[in-house]
Amino acid sequence: MLRKIKHFVTFGLMAAVCSPTYGLTSSGPLVITGSNKTISAKRISSSSGHCMEIRGARNIVIEGSVIGACKGNGIYIVNSHNIEIRRNFIEDVQSGVYAVNSTRINVHHNRFLNMKGPFPRGQYVQFNNVDGGGNRINYNEGESRLGESYPEDLVNLYRSKGAASDPIQIIGNRFKGGGPSKSGGGIMSGDNDGGNVVVRDNILVDPGQYGIAIAGGDDITIENNRVYGRQQSFTNVGIYVWRQKNTDSCRGHRVADNQVRYYNKNGQLNSAWNAGNCGSVSGWNTNDWHADLGAWVYEGLGVDTLLDASPGQDSDSGSDNDSGNNNDTDDTDEQPTASIRQLQLVDTSTGSVLGSLTDNSRWVTEAKPLAVVAITSDFNGYVHLNLQGPRSHYQTERFVPYTLFGDSAGQFTGFSFPAGNYRLSVTLKNAAGATLGDSKSVSFQITDSADEQTVFRHMELVDAATNRYVGIVRDGDSLSISGRQVTIKAINEQPVDEVRFQLKGPVSYSRTERVAPYALFGDSSGDFNGRELASGNYQLTVSAIKNGQVLEDMQIQFRVN
């Protein structure tokens, strides 16, 4: 058996943008009307209402902005058409994106943190009477932390129906956290009718009372999702199909190839329920309702939520008058020339792709022969792969497929990986040896035991000026945090006596923490101390100590721009 311990969905990064950057607003929402506008790189909060309102508008793009905290919703869309919301960070709002009586709404590659509600708000994204083709909720990330948020449904489709030839898409999202609402949960479709919906390739961990639901409507497909829920006071069921009251119909649904492990409030496994009042549900027997899942399928928000803009600049609130033609209709991430798009881990005994080899991932193996394949953009040159760890290997590849141990006529050569910590570096070069495009380096772990636990879950970057979580600091990250007072907090899975930090680089610092939260520069009752980290390369070593013994050393290297 071999399985990945953490996520394998790849998300677009929030790129730095060249548009003017605006500071925090506090006197009211940014109101957008008219057509053909792109709103970029804003920092918006509002103590009186929504952060952004899009009213009666067409062809609007909201991108690369930090939105929140707000008394109302992050982005409120009403009576509008062709609105694209991409690569924003939305936090501490009633709902993230709330679209009403609108068409062609595309919400993708955004990051959400701590929706506040209260009911009926509390969604990362809700569509209310959003119909027709071109409606998307794809490749978003979200976290809701108990005690810091009060979400309802993380995604809700209320009286919303896609086109038969172009259904509403809810694809490739990663969400963690829900509750304590006893009615809210993960992804709700067919709420008070609707239909023509596809819910596919999503990861949900502890999303609330339920994981994914069909509550009515027609022609809804739920397939290839991974849903995990631990026992909590409000948990009930993983996936359900149930025609609730006030619905006109419920038929033509498909629930197939999902992996689910969900425990109700009594600790009983309750992964699925079909009420039997929606007719035949195809694919039901293809699901794994006892899947080998855990909280490890979700890793967490990364640090690229933070804009490169310096904080504290002021901007006007009220109506926005930015204008310009929006000709960008491609919702894919631009790839630079000579880029590494993905590193795939392959079981060469079966030829199956096990998932993307991502930084800080952990895998369980029974000595299966493995290979790593580098997926790149088209380029003319060489791929250099350097594996270091209990098994080390260096490989130069000239032709596709670019594999760690080579291939024979497309048949990958594989070797077993002894348990331990590994680092794989991949570089693209031309014939003269000059580096082309980007390079990629990932650290990962191979373990013999599915039950093995590490002490540290991850390291989190915190804005010390606001005490706000920014994201996970991963090995090899490049952080755009110039001018900001920050700290790094260790999140541990097991109790420890103390945590020791040692930072080396342009700013060097050592500290021992004996009381949680364990933070690099310390805290005063949760009010974090911070420092500005000068530009350059850093190495942070964090050690967990119990009974005078070192249980684990975690080391990450990062760069401050």
C-alpha cells in the first residue's frame, strides 16, 4: 500500500501585480458599476458594510486584492454579468463572495479565512439565483477555525442552475473547518431547487455537519471528491442525497468514485445517506465509504496570500472609477517559458500516478518501486534531477518523459525508497549549462507506518502588527514581506515541554518557548512580538523537546524579498 499523507491539488499563486496598490479603507464599501473594468491589488476593509459591491455591472475582474475585515460580505455581486474573482485573499467577513440574480460568475484561485456569518451568511461563496453557462467556483482554498469563525455552508448553490451543456462547476477546491453550526457544512447543491451542477475533485476536512449534499434540483454530479470528518458535537454525515421540503423536483443525480470517511457526533462512521426520495442515484456503489483518509489530506493556506504592496497606504472609499478594457478571458495561470509545472510520483509496478510530489508531503510505502516524473512546459534543453536522502540519485534527461531514474521506451524505471527524509531539486538548463526559467525543490518524507506522527504540523507566518495568520511557511518559499513586522509560529501535533527556535540569515535569532503559542520572537498573552526580516536567505531550525530529549528537528529554508 502506498498513499500520500498530504494534498496533491496544485493551486495558482497570487502573483505580484503592477497596478497601483491602495491601502485600507474603513468608511464604506468600494462600489463598482459600469462595464469593462479590472480592479487590481487593493487592500480593503469596511467597518460599515460590504468591502466591495458590484451592482448592475458587466465584464468586471477583481484580482490580487486583500479583502477584509468587513462588517458585511467581502464581495457582494447583484444583477451583474461576466464577473471574475481571482487570486484574492478574503478574511473576517460575513461571506466571502455572495452573488445574487447574476450570470456568468467565475470565482477561482482565491483564498478564504474565517467567515463570520451569522446565518444565513457564512459561506466562502454563495450563488443565489445564478443561472446559465460559465458559472465557476474552482481551485479555491479556505480555512474556518473554531472560535475564530462561524461558517454555514462553505459553498452554497441556492436556486441556481447551470446550462445543460455547461453546468455550474465546483472543482478542485480545498477546504478545512466548519461548525459549530448544526445545519451548515461543506458544499451544498440543489438548495431550494436548481441543477446542472458538477462537484468534482474537491478536498474537504472537518467541514461541519455534513460534507457534500444534494438537497433538491436535477442533474447534479458529485464525483471523485475526498471528504473527511472527525467526531465533533455537530457532525452528522459525509455525503447525502435528500429532497428537502420546498423543492419542485429531485432527480437525475450521480454520486460516484468519491472517497469518504465521516464520523457523526456519537463517534459512529456515517459516510453516506440516500433518503431515497430523489429517484435512482447512479454510481452509488462505486464510492468508498470507508476510505483510508485523515486530516492529512489538507495541508493549509500558504504564505503567498500576502501582497507585495507595502501596508498602510490610504485610498479613497466609495465609488470606484478605474476603467479599462478587460480582454482577459483565459482563466488559466500563465506559465513562464521553461517552467516546471508538476512533479508526479509514480508507482512503476502499475504505471499509476499517485499524485503530485509537494513540499512537506509524507507518504506511506510497502517498498513499491517509485519514480518521479517532471512535467514541464515545452522547451529545448535538459532537465537535471537531484535526489538526496536515504536513497540518493542524480539524473540528466534530454527528452520527454523527464524521469528521476530514466525510462525505456516510455516505461519508467523505479526503485524502492527507504523510510526517511528526502529532498528533490529539479533544474532546467540549456546545452551550455545556463539555467532556464524556474527551478523547483521539494522536501518530503517516506515512512513505513501509516500511524507514525510527527511533532510539528507546520510553521505559520503571522503579521505581528495585527496578530493575523498569513499562511504556512514552506521549505523553499520566497516571502514578499518587506517592511512588515512578522513572526513564525510552530504548530505542533503532540504535547512538548519546550520549542527551540534558531534563525540564521541577515537577521539571526535564538529563542526557547515553554508555553504555547510557540513563536519565534515570543508573545505576551497571544499578542505576538515581531521583527522586520531584511532581504536575503534564511534557515530556520525548530526543535521539539520533551523530558530533555529532542523529539524532532524541523528545518526550513526561505527567502525574504
